[in-house]
Amino acid sequence: MSTPKITIGPPLTPPQRIKLTVLLEGGSGESLIVDADGELHRQLRAALAGELPRGSLLDLPLRPDVVLTIAASRLVGVLTEPEHAPTIVQAVATPQPALAAPVVEAPVGVPAPGQPNGVRAVFCAQVPDVLSPDEHAQLLDFVRRSESGFVGTTTSTARGNYRESSVLYHFAPFDEMLRTKVRQLMPAVCEALKIPLVNGTIEAQLTSHNDRNFYKVHNDNGSADTAHRVLTFVYYFNRQPKAFSGGDLRVYDHKVQNGYHYAADTYRTVEPTDNSIVFFASEEMHEVCMVHCESRAFLDSRFTINGWIGR
């Protein structure tokens, strides 16, 4: 695989059309595309603020021929993202305001000795078309045959309701295939991220996120046994046509306060685009947004090979 050109683009223009995931009481959600400055978007924000008259109804256009009418009082939240993800290889540097300050449960803060207080923007480098069509097909077939080997995931803090997914720790020969791809990408990725070349040991695991799976805000090198990690990577793959929604990666800008690392109130959104890989610093706070997979079939999952490059 030839090394791709990493392009650092100018500030991105705010999208005129946005994708919304409307969260309803009871845990359900619906996705739709709306005009950023349109009436429906204003109504949704007014409903969240309690500014609509009692008993108001909202019409949600789910598809050209389907409209869902709900009571405004059932609305509990709205997730917003651009309608389309960038298709070029790009180091993303434009902040996106969060709808509300994220709740960081674990780690609450990671020591940052000697670093001054303040917020700095983080960068993510995303690369498309990582595997050849034949390699991609072989990987999907391997996952199909390995379903029984996946086990539930855990966190270093052992907190409940913090991470829901399943993982496969041994997946030769695809683990080494991905390591080879990552090593080939390192010079261009590190140049785009403006960091020294990282070429240490590469850890990897294969993860599946199915219906209502998620991973709340965390970082990847906040414990003694993970402190050696420098860069995190996430390779996305799924069968076509895509049968899930959600599952976006949010990488939060970096805030240092009173000698500890925290997630800031702004973030980058990375859509889980099939056959693409994203890189970011392992110290950065990030999360996997909830996945919605109506079929709940294993092969309809959001699959990743995610891992870390050490010193």
C-alpha cells in the first residue's frame, strides 16, 4: 500500500444541512436530515428549552414518505453532526460546539505535571481505503466465522454502564495485516499531526458494537499499564449496505485544569466510515456514541480493529 498524501485543509465551513439523532424518553431515537437554520431545527431546540406551548406536537420527516409525529414533551435530547463526513485524508482542526458539557465519569482527571491550565484543539488524521476489496472481504468472512469467540468488554475502572461492546483478542492473520498498514502510514500521519515519528509496539483488538452499544468518555493511557501508549488508531469496517446508525467517535479538545487532563466542551466528530482508519493522541478524551442496529444481527454490527502505538 502506497503512503497516502495527508492534507491539512482550511477551516471547514459549517454545514447547511445537518444530521440529527432525536432522543426520546424511554431510550428510543430517530435520525433525520434537516436544514441547519430551518423551522424544525428551531422547534426542536425550543422543545428542549421548554419554550413550546403545553401539548405541542412535532413532525419528524424520517423518510420522504414517512413522518413521525411526537409530543414535544417526549423529547429528551438531540445529537447533531454534519450530513456528510470528509472524503479526503485530512487532519481535522475545526472545533464543533457540544450541545452540552460532557459528563466525564472515568477517568475524572489524569495528572498533567508541569502543564499550564488552558484548552488546546486536538487533531485527528483520517485515511480512507485502507484495505483492498479482497482483504476487506476476507476480514468480513473471518468475523462471520468467529462470532462465538467474541466476549464482553470491560474497563480498567470496572464501572458498570460505562462500556457496552464485545471484543475478539486473537484474530490472526488480520492483526499483523493491520499492524503492517499502520506502520506504512506512520510517517505521513505523524507529519500531519505535527508529532515526532512513532514506531513502537502496536497493540490491537477487534471490537463489535451492536444495538445500543457505546463507550463513554475516557482516554487510552491513563493507567500505569497503559501509560506507554502514544497514538490510538481505529480502523472501521462493516458489510454493505450499512445496517446501523450512530457509533460516531467524538474526540474532545484537551483541557488542563489544576494539573489534570480533562475533556473540554468542544470536540471533533468522526463518522465510522467503512474501510477507513483514524489516528489521534492516546491521552485525548474520546467516546463512542451509541449505536443503533435495528436487526441486532451480529454481522450488521459496527466493527473496528482498534489499537495503540507505544513509545
